[in-house]
Amino acid sequence: MNLPKLVWRNLLRRKGRFIFTLGGVAIGMAAFVTLLTIGQGLNREIRRQVQDLGANLVVTPKGWCAYEQISVLTGEQLPEAIPMSDVDKIRGVPGVKTAVPYLNEKTAFRNRPVPIIGVWPEAMRALQKWELAEGRFFNDVAEPAVVVGSAIAKQFQLKPGDEFTVRGKVLPIIGVLRETGTKDDIASFVPLPVVQSIYEVQGKVSFVAVQVEDLRQVDAVSLRIQEKANVAVVSDKQLLASILSIVGTVSTAMQAVAAVGVLAAAFGIVNTLLTAVYERRREIGILQAVGSTRQTLFAAFLLESGLYGLFGGVLGVLIGLLGAYVFGPYLTDNAFTASLRQSPVPSLDGATLLWTFALSEGLALVAGLYPAYRAAKLTPVEAMRYA
């Protein structure tokens, strides 16, 4: 008996049933892969944004939650709660190399929300290593002007010399930043004193990015800052861990929902193969009569189940990656993750890809155990009774 030929023929015997069962497996795995890919993309982007922040420590008001911490990375509006007197104290702490204050606000430009970030121009330029694509940078720490990110310039077709309205006040655009691939692309920058004046929050900032002179002294510098000023301090690693824990919890919950679809597909395989056992009892009896062993019959049905897992896994990964590409921007379009720009080409690392295939194949084989056992258990007399 040619076992592979027999299994392949049995798979295609009922083409409609084969297509729908395979489709169930593929769709279940595709949902799982889509959410897994989006979650991994968000993780990569969060890690990159933290690295691009350029700070070893982030000084925040006490009591900030994870949403406000992620807003540090995305440029979203934040409360103004740190007085400039505390910023001066932080700069005077031994071991602090630079302390750059940020004031995160938001305005409406052409009926679209746009982040406005108040900064000390030269300190910010040195921290972020900005380059200009067009125009010039600020000439003064209080120059009433705007430098826009590349994505903002492209979205509104802006160039140096155009006007930019911030809360009803018209400011000239003097420069456009070169694309950085970070939140800076989707923000507009104005000198800190100007933003404080426009938003009537004189002497207040949202948070402070701190670089330390010696990375081995990060914890010691953090304690000194908290002793000098009434603020909270998190390291870049703590900030990353806090945000990833929230995103990881959400991703795990979504993957658990998708796993229900994968389990439903496994039960679909069980149902299909049990039906096949019932329909092929006469054939099973004939095979046993001509010398096929129970182990051979068991292997035949288990192999059939495994092929559902293999083909369904391959289709599921392909459909899942396509789903992440098409639906990823919509699934991440929320206040928590909207500003985290994912790569336009979704991808899974090799280890995750192998694990996904192993999950698909493993569930399919487990689903095939009971039908294969039922087929192998039939005796020739029992099977031939239905001839």
C-alpha cells in the first residue's frame, strides 16, 4: 500500500470539506499571526523610540501613569507640572550632563490636531542631533517661530516662509527637519518661552530628559535628583519596561482571543476526520483484510491531520502577514499607540515563525489522535459489516 498516495487521495475525496476545513485552520492561524506581528512591531517601535529619546533618565511629576509615560515617546499633550525652578535644581545635581525640558501641548492646524513641543532650541538640537532639510534653525531661545517635522511638512505641504497657527497666534515656519523616523517627524517645535506664553503656563514644563556623565552612576544621580526636587525619576530601562508591560498585556489578551479561533479550527479537524472514519469503514475493512496493520491505519489518519496543520499553517502565516499590513494601522489607531509608527513591511523573526508552524502542526496532530485511534480500533468484521 502506498501510504502517501492513499492519504492524498482521501484528502481530496471531498474537495468541499477539505477546502472548508483547511480554511478554518488557515483563518484561525492568520488571526493569531496578525495580532502577534502587530504586537512585535509595537514592541520594536517602543524600544526604538526610547533609544531615540536620547535620555538616560526622564524626570516626571509624581504620580504619572503608564499612559502619560508613553506620551513622552509619542509627543502627545501632557500636563504642565514641573516648575522651572526644579529644572534649574536638576541641572545643578552632580553627575548630570544635560537636562532638557519639554512642554508638550497640542493645537489645531487646518482642523487637524498637531503636537506642539516647547524646547530649548540648542539643547534640544544637540540632544537629538537634528538636521534640517529646508530653512534654518532658531536664532534665539525666544524667537516666535516654528520648526516642523518632516511628516507634518508633507501632510500640510508646508515650507519655510509659510504661516503656522498655534492657538490663534500666527507664527512663521523657518525650517523643516530632515526625516528621523521618530515622533519628531509628527510634531512641531517652538521655543519653550513662546509656548509657555501662548498656553499661559509660564514657568512650567511637562518633563525633563536627563543625560548623565557616567552611566554607572545612573541610580545615584536619580536619587540625588529626587532629593533636590519634588519629582519622580525613571531610567530609560524602567520607562521601557513599564510601557512594554502594558503593551504586552494587551497583546497577550488579543492573542488569547485569536487562540480560541485556532482551537475551533482544531475541533473542525476532529469533526472532519471522524466523519471520514464513518464514511470509509468499508475501505478500512478491505485494507485490514489485505494485510494493513492498525499502526498503518493510525498513521494514515494522523498524517492526514498533520497535512491540514501544515497547509493551514503556511496559508495562515501568509494571510496573517497580509492582515498585519492591511489592518495593522487600524488596529493600532488609538490614543495609546497611534503615534508609534510601525514598519510598513510586517515581519516575524525566525524563532517566532518556527514556533507558529509548530503550534499549527502540533494542534493538528493532537486533533487527529482520536479519529486515528477510532479508525485503528475497527476490526475487519466490524468494518465489513457496513459494506
